[in-house]
Amino acid sequence: MERIIAVDQLVKSFENEEVLKGIDLSINKGEVVVVIGPSGSGKSTLLRCLIGLNDITNGKISIEDVNFTNEKPISKSARIKMGFVFQHFNLFPNLSVLDNITLSQIKNKIQTVADAKSTALELLKKVKLEDKVDSPVTSLSGGEQQRVAIARALALHPQIMLFDEPTSALDPETVKDILNIIKELAHTGMTMIIVTHEMSFAKEIADRVIFMDDGKILEVDSPDNLFDKPQHQRTKDFLDKIIYM
């Protein structure tokens, strides 16, 4: 399989606290990888380092065999290959749904205004929000705002999608809608890395599941093996305390 992301001995520190402690990871093109683990284990920091929102303290990240380090930050050309969906949406509250989706393409001269609008309308149909195109995002529910955030991430036609706990800020009734959209994306063959606490979803969608704790990857395996036959004691303890079936 063709590798699209490689992480080699990645370290990330904030002041005197080491949050990522030598992460090694390889992601293949078209693979869906789900990252699980307790809060504070470094899952979100890993995603933010991959897309360049956090600088690297040490180690190396390769995107399609182009290497990035603390001395050579991730380039704009590499970043636009990745879409990022945040836990708390991170939409611009003063803009409409349409403007939130088109702003980046227009500002970065990736698409013309007309093409950006056409892309946005197509994506809003995909996430079932075409009737909200001119609405202010502040008028939307949490689930609707997350759907706008997914459409915004997809508008740049990324090769890789990163999801950072995309349902944790939503009420239970809307979680299913967001998970269904992510499942549909997975079926298109898009490379995806998903941080989530939805264990049944992880088991259903993932090609591989990563268990992280205390800034380290402790176990990587298929969903069936990791959930049903975990090898690391810390993984077993974590799964014993949650309901994932």
C-alpha cells in the first residue's frame, strides 16, 4: 500500500511538559485510522502537529515523502492537502454559512468566487444543509454547525481528513448524523484520521485503531483485535471502564 503520512520519533512539548513522547506512525493512502485513549493522552496534539497547528519540538513528519521538522515547519502546500474538523467547530460567528465555506478558497486564490460558491453549494447538499446557505452560523444548532465545519474542510478537496473528537460537543440526538457523514466519506476511499470516544463507531469504521496514553502509542491493531483481544494491559484497563459495544 502507498504510504501518505509517516511520523518518526515525534516529540511535542509545551514549556516544560512533554505531551508527545516519541510517536512513530505510518498511514497508508485510503486508510481510516481511529485514535482512542483517555483525555490528556496527546491525541488532539498529534493531529494538530500533523497539520501544522502546533510546531514540532523534535522528530519528523512526512507528508507524501516531503519531510518536516522543528526547523522546517509544515508548508502551506502540505497543509492544504489536509482538512481539519475541530471539536468545537471553529466557525467564524460573524459570517454566513456560505461565507464560512468559501472564505479560505477565495482568500488563498484557490478558486474564483463563482467556483467557490458552486463547491460550497454542492457540499451543503452533501451534508443536507442547502436550505441554510445564507443563514448566520450562530442561528444553527451544534450538529448543523459541525456539518458546516465538515463542508468547509472538504471545500479545499483535501487528500486527508483529520477529525478531532467531532461529536463530543454535540447532544446525543445529533451525534448519529455526524457519524453517518463521516462513514460516507470513508466509503469514498479518503484517507482519514479520527480521534473519537465513540467506541462502537471506531470498531465499525476503522481499518486500524491506535490506543494512546501519556503521550505514547501503546497499541495499534485491527478493530477486532484491539477491542476484543487487547495486548497491552493499559488498553485492557481503558476498555474495561467504557462501553464500546
